Amino acid sequence: MRATDDADGSLLLTSDRIGALLQAVVERAGGHLGEWSMDHVDSNPGLSTTATYVAQVHWPYGEREELIGVSARTGGRGSGDERALLFTIDGREVAAWVYPADPELPGLQRAAYPERMAELINDEGLLDRPISSGQISLAMIGYRPRRRAVLRCAIADPRTTFYVKVQKARAFAETLHRHRLLLDAGVPSPVVRVATDDHILVLDELPGRPLAKAIFDPAPPCTAEALIDLLDSMPSSVAALERRPPWSDAVDHYAGVITAAMADQGPRLAWMCARIHEGLDPIEVGNEATHGDFHEGQVFVRDGVPSGMLDIDTIGPGRRADDLACLVAHLSTVQRMNPEQKATVHALIRRWVPVFDERVDPVELRLRSAAVIISLATGPYRGQEPDWWRETTWILDAAEALVRQVS
């Protein structure tokens, strides 16, 4: 296959032929490739593809599971590629790395190792005692190759937990500014303990429990009004930050990603996108302070009220309906629930949505929720879940139900 037949590299990176490249990557690093499988794929149709693979690697010192990343793009090399391992396959150049040597996240090579995190914590005096690497347990919370990573750093005796966020240079500066903006205004958000030159943020753990767990409690974890109040507590200065497009602006892109993997869903997606554009395109952009990615995974609760919100990288001007729609979309697509959990979450949605309808236009809320759900429908494929096509169809059913409510 020629590179021109696969401009963004999506066919190459999702085929078994990538095994030869993975072998070359491992051999370049001094090892031998064993069994491997695809872990995650990010596709930007027509532009680029980045994928990660879980591989058993035989090193001179023993066997270990490794995460290997590979990127392909149209138009030649991108920023950071010079820090990756470069290979040519089918006439195209691809960039590869073995985690944590992500070419765009230099700080990850420090954040991913207990020894180096112990040095950082001790050098910055984050605790009232020195610690050793043996007291640190690191867990990956999220990794978007070449974009960002978040790790939980748990320290024993007594237990203390930090969250470590690693970003690209520009995103790091913007995120640090946003954290300080909210903290100075008294909005409950993680305290920044350290900001490093290699773009690491060390954050305090928020008090309380994640709303993502509390939604399964028998009693409601908080009221819809309290969630709105949390969002409305952001200072007006947030609306002066750089505007980021709402999820609905990219609905055609996400529909294209799904259609490329599931052609049979194309007509349904085209119909939904048309209805979403028809309802939302005439609406002016908003100038309220918004979170930008507000869902149950971003909120902590304690004693029946929100105790803070996470991942404030995306705060900026927008419409309150953007935030509330994002929450509705995520709650509507929680996967792998048992019947009791499903009933509890659906009851919570029925309790909260009428309150949201009083704060924002109900039609706008549902159409924006449907757009967010379409973006979420790319998740099972990107994560290469075993039954991703069935999960994707189920998620799209939720989007269609919302669109039909107002069509």
C-alpha cells in the first residue's frame, strides 16, 4: 500500500502490519518483541492518526509489558517528532516511542517513575518528612498520547495523595493560569503545589468523593441547583479567556470518525447532525464563564454539596447549556452498569434535568447533549474495547433519543 492510499495512516496503524514496525522500535531500544495488541487509537480523518499498543518485550534484564506509541500524519513531520524514533514504512515517515518517552510530554519521563517523583517531592518540600521511592505508588489515570497525562501519586505512612498532570508547553502555561484564576476567586479547585520547567503540575487531592462514584448512592449526592451554583461561582474574568469551541461545533468531525469505522451508521449520524445544526447554528456564542468539559468525573462532593471541580484546563467563555449538556450526555452514557445502578442513575437524570430546563433552553440542552454523546461514541473504538461496535451503537441510540425529543 502506498502512503497516498492511506493519507492519515489510519489503515496502517490499525492493521496487523504494524507488528513489523513495533519490532523495529523495540529492537532499536535493545529488546525483542513478544505478543502485542492495540490499546488505543486517536483518529483525525484525513490529517493524522496516533495509536498505542500493549506489548510484551523481552529485555536483557527480563520480560516486561510496555506501551508503545506510533503517530502518522499528512504533510510531513510535526512538532516534537524530532524527539521520537523515526521510521519509514510504505513510503511514509512515522514517529514512535516507548512510554514514557512521549515526544511532546518531556515531563512524563519524570512523572512516571517513583524514584524521580520522590526526588521532586523532597526537593520541593511538599511533605513535612523526606520520603523514599518505596513509599510511592503511581497509577495512570489518563493518557492521551502527545497531548497530556494524569497520574495519581499515593504516598504511604501516613497516606497522602497528589495528582500529577503532564502537558505540552502551551497547554501547561494556560492550565496554570486557569488554576490560579479560580483559586484566587475562591472557587473550589485543586491547589497547585508545584509547577515545573518540564511542564508538570503537582496538585492536591480535592476533599470528598468523586461524583462519578456518588451517582450510585441510594440518596442523591447533591442537588441540581448546587451543581449550577458551582458553575455560576466562576468569576466573570473566565469569560475573558480564549474561547474554545463547544462540543457541538465538532459534531461533524466526530460523526466522520464513527462513520469511517462504522459505515452503516452514516445515514443516522447525518440525520442527527442536520437536526443539531438546524437547532444550534442560529444561537449566538455565549459569554458566560463555563467549565468546558463538565461531567461527573470532574466534580467531587461531600456532605451533599459539591466540594470542588477538576480539569479546569477548558474553562472560558460559552453558554451554560454547554456545561449542563455535557453532564447530561455523560450521565446518559455510563457504561457497564448493573440493573440497580442503571435505575439509580436514570432516576438522578429525571430529577436533575427539569431543574436544568429552568436554567437553560430545554431544546438547546437536548441538542447540545446529543452532540456531546456523538463525541463520546468515538470512545469505544479509540479504546479498542472488545465489543466496541455494540457499545458505539448503544451510545448513538442515546443521542438519537434526545434529538427525537425535540424534532
